[in-house]
Amino acid sequence: MDNAQIPGTQYKLPPPGAAPGTVLSEDEIATVKEIDPGINLAALDNEGRAKVKQFISTMGRTAGAEIGGESAIKVDKRGKWTDERRAAASAKAKAQWAERQKEG
């Protein structure tokens, strides 16, 4: 910036039409790491983080879906994740992730 109002100060603005920055909560990061321990979230751009965040939020809404009138995932009375539920959610998330990678 040759004609900056404050000499020596440069402000880097996002390009026009850029989406707001995507931030994942600690719980979302933990969920992603549980699904794929090798993922490097720092290497993702904003669009990639947005896709991961959308995927995690979708997974949370569908993880307890019922099949044939019976819950597909068993949860103990306190609502903690059982090993069965964790394995089922992980398998489902990996399948959804692989499907979305093929699309994009």
C-alpha cells in the first residue's frame, strides 16, 4: 500500500465474497480426531474447515437414527457413548466422509 493512511501499516482483508472464518469448538475437534486421528486441521483452508464442521453437525443429528423401530446405537442411561455407539458413529462418519470426498 503506497498511500496508506497510517504509514508502515498494512491491513490484509479477505477477498471480496469470502465466507466468514470457520472455527471449530474443542468438542468438534475431538470428534474429528476420534474419526480420523491423522487429519491435520491446520492444513485445511476455510472452505475445508466449513465442510468438516458441516459434516460433524450432520453426523450429530443422524447418529441416533432409528432403524426398524429400534435405536441403531445403544446408549447407557447416563447418555455416555458406549463402545458400540462410538464404533457405529465412527463407521458411519468415515463412510459419509469418503462419499463427500468423492463428490468434491
